Amino acid sequence: MYRKRRAKKEQREIDIVKLRKMTYDTLKAGSNTSHIVLHIRDEIAHTIHPISRKQRQVLITEIWPKIVNVVKYDTRVRKTKRVVDGNARDVWQWVAAETPIKG
């Protein structure tokens, strides 16, 4: 039981790192455009788990809030709200300039 719990925790940490990277890659790819947070989440969830609704639900409920918390304190991402179809939606936009790698 202990091993299963530890393996699950380690897998969750791997998923968090993977999801965070995918989120930042999505934001960087469209740096001049704003992205609705729910659309980013759903796109990534469908990319990672295209068939399993249950696994997407776990990703959305357990892992995605950790990603939102990380991005909330990231100054490279502009966070705003936009009204879409009468509903207020969170919107993220990548605002950091790409810096050349020295070396």
C-alpha cells in the first residue's frame, strides 16, 4: 500500500512538471495573443489523455489547480479577465521577451 501511494505521488509530480511545461509552451507559441485558461487546460488534457475521460478529470481536478497556482505568481504571464459569451473568463498572455542564450 505504501509503495502504491508513493508511486502515485511520484507520478503526480511528473505530471505536474509535464503539464507546466506544456502550459508555458502553449503560452510562448502564441505570445502576442491571449489564451483563455479553460481552453489551455482542455487542450492539454485532451492531448495527454485523448481517450480516457476519467484520467482527464483527475488531471483537471488534482493537477491543474497546482499549475494555476504556479502561473498566478509568474510575472512573465499577464493575467486578466475577459467577458466571453456573458461569462467572465481568466485570460493569460505571455509577455516576457525571449532572451538569447549566452555561452
